[in-house]
Amino acid sequence: MQNNMAILTKIASTVSKGINDYENNGNLKDSNAYPQLNYFYGLVSETKPSVEIPASSSEHSMGLNMIKHGLKSVFDNINRQIKDDYSNYYVNTMPLTFEEDKDKFMLNYINLNKIA
């Protein structure tokens, strides 16, 4: 039992590290290179600092799909790494599931003038 808990802790650490690495290194997008992100800029402001964007929003589908595709790619890589590292635990299944029907997109305002 203790060995299983240690393995689950290592798996959780792998997932957390992979997502943090993506957030810190690969998640920044230049809106000049990705014009589909321009649709998001007017949705939040200092007076309206966050908004949930429905996954079914056709108006924002290109931007949401780009974001989801990037995250899904990282997720799939993490999943393969865990399956390879712990193949005796995950013989016929994948360790993690990506439940697209539960996608939730939150957009938050960042005042760049206060950061600089």
C-alpha cells in the first residue's frame, strides 16, 4: 500500500511539473503570430477582470481550439511518459483522461502597465 502511495505521488508530481513547464515556457503566444487570439482582448478589462468563455462559443472557437490543442499535446506527452514509466500499472489503459465535455475556459485580465 505504501509503495502504491509513493507511485501515485510521483505520478502527481510528473503531471504537475509538465503542466507548470507548459505554463511557464510554452504557453505564451504572440498575438501577431496568432490573430485568432485578438477576439479575446475586448472580453475582459480592469472593471470586468474575468469571464468564462463557453467551450461551444463559435465566435471564439479558433482561439479556444488553439489553446486546447496546445494543452492536449502536453497532456498526451505527460500521459505517454507516465504509461511508459509505470507500464506494469497501466497495461491496457491510459493513466489520465481528457474529458473534453468538461472543458472550461476562464479568461483573466492582466494589467501589463502594473507588471512593467
